[in-house]
Amino acid sequence: MKRDYFHVCAKGADSRNFIICEADYYAAFNLIGVCAANIPQVVVVSFSIEDSHPHFLLWGTKEDCARFKALYETLYVHYAAATRKGGADLSFHCELYSIDGDEDYLLNVAVYTVIQATKDGKAVMPYDYYWGTGCMVFRTGPYVPVWLFDNQGNLCRPVPFGALGTRARRALLHTRKLTIPDHWQVCNGIILPSNYVDVARFESIYGTHNRFRVFLSSPRKREEMMLARMTEQRGVSLEDLEARKVCGDVCRQLFGTRDPRRLDTRQRIRLAQQLRSRFRLTFRQLATLVRLPETEIRTFVL
């Protein structure tokens, strides 16, 4: 299958209680590393974690990037369930947006994933933001990543994950089923992104320091273009009754029945493709209408 860039993010307005304390930032950050280690077919190009939602730029096939997204969602939901003990209600679901070879869109999305904190009004520049990869890109000569400093400003030495005890490992991973390579470096409670983030690939998107600087400004026109593309890919959610009616109509046109339950898997996928093409329904609504897992819909429906 074709490999391409994919933007993964959760819509802030649709998310609830993603980050409610500092420990959540560490978990959300480290679970990206866990996913990268266990789905090595996907390359993590950049990311940032906001209190309302994360942003990732991934490189891989659509199927593998969808698996990465689904694993991250599952791991974080399990973490929240284990640590919040029935407290704050979590609403968390990510979308997978295809860049589809559009260079202008890619140039805007890549920088968007590292300037998010600054763009949203935090008093921090991307290269100083602790919960993103902005400090890694377009650096000339030796530099010290922000994660190597403790809360008092002391410089700390990274250690291999394999040198940690069982309790310390679990505190980093938040899962007993998955792990990361023993040689990966950790410091101050962080699985260092240098273990898995492809900085060279990010920099190749822009080519030069100056071109990256230009896109760092992120003028409103470029941001509006990118958000419009995201909205277009997300699709439109019709009222349930209207959605069921158009689904029945299209199903009857294609297969002579209004009931998708009578179709085999291949026919249901074709039905979903037609509904997406004609009505731009959301992937979540398509999954409900044709009775297939959303992961399958995202894999086979553009």
C-alpha cells in the first residue's frame, strides 16, 4: 500500500478532560513512544500535546497510521480509567487526515503540529515547549533538549530504559502488555522523542531554515486553508433519520435492498464509499450506518 503523510488530531471542541493534571501530560507524551515502538511501520515526524487535544504528523500507510491512532486512543483511555477512579469524564477520539501528496497542505500541517501551544496563546515559543517536538528541529550544532532539565533547572543524564526497575518502567509505559526497546533513553520521566521521532524527515519537508521560519508565522489565511481541508475530510454529520434514509436509498440503488445488514462485507464497504462520495458523511456515522468497525471504514473509504 502507498505510504504518505497523515495528520492525527482530536478536535478540541469534541474532547473533554483530555489533560486534567501534570501526570496526564507525561502519560499522553510517553504513550506516543509506546505506540511508535509497537507499530514500527509508522514514522513519527512531529507532535505536540495540548491540554485539550494532541497533534501528530505520521508517515506510513493509511492502514498502519489508523492502527497507530487507534492504539494511542485505547492506551490513553485505559490510562485515564486506571488513574481517575471514576472521576472526571473523558471524551477522547482522534481523526486521521490524509495529506494525499498535497505539498502546500503538508507544509502547513507540519508546522501546525509544533506551533500549537504558541498559536493557542501560551507564553512559550515552540522550541521551548516541553510537550512537543519543536525543540528538535532545525538546530545547528550541539543543543540540549528541554526534557533533560529537571524542575530546578539542573541538567540530568538520560538512562537506558532497560536499566530501570519494574516499578519505574510501569510508571513510564502505563501498560503491562506493551514495552519499548531496552536501549531507548529516558530522562525525568520522559521517553525521549529522539528515540523515535524522524527529525530529518520533518526538516526535509521545508529544506531550509529560512523556509521553515516563513511557515512558523502561520498567517491566518494559511491556517484557514488547512482547517477547511480538515473539515472537508472529517465530513458532515446528518441528522440520524436523514442519514438512515439516504443510506437506505443508496443501498437500494446499488443492491436492491434498503437494509445494509443483508450485504456482505465487500458490499458494505462499497456502500460506505458511495455515501462518503455523495454526501461526505463522517467516518463515525458511516460505520454506524453500514455496521462495520470504524477502523475498517477509515482504511477502505477515502
